[in-house]
Amino acid sequence: MSSSTDWGPIIVAVVLFILLSPGLLFQLPARTRVIEFGNMGTSGISILVHSILFFCILTILIVAIGIHVHAA
């Protein structure tokens, strides 16, 4: 019996987690402005905003578009 794992959701989740980490590429909202790029800082509200963005984008990519990567 061979089980095939769908790697699409895992790959998309890891990439989005890295890219949407607050302060890595951008921080929304920032401490002094609405958005800052590459400041490597974070706050509680920016963590909340980035986690909501993460789950919204992940849901759109996985459920609505249906990304699938099957290993042989």
C-alpha cells in the first residue's frame, strides 16, 4: 500500500510563514508609520495583522485555487 502525501499546502504554508514574518520584509502596522520595510522589529498588533494575512492568503491559495504537489 503506497500513500502519497500532498506537499502543496505544506510548501505554501512554510513559504508564507517566512515571507509574512513581521519585520522581515515589511511590518504592518509599524510603530511610527502605517508600514515599514525591513525594520526587523515587531509589536503585538503587527503579529495579529500578519497572522490574519497569513491565514487569509493560505486559505485562498489552498482551498479556492487548490494548490497540490504530489510526490512520486
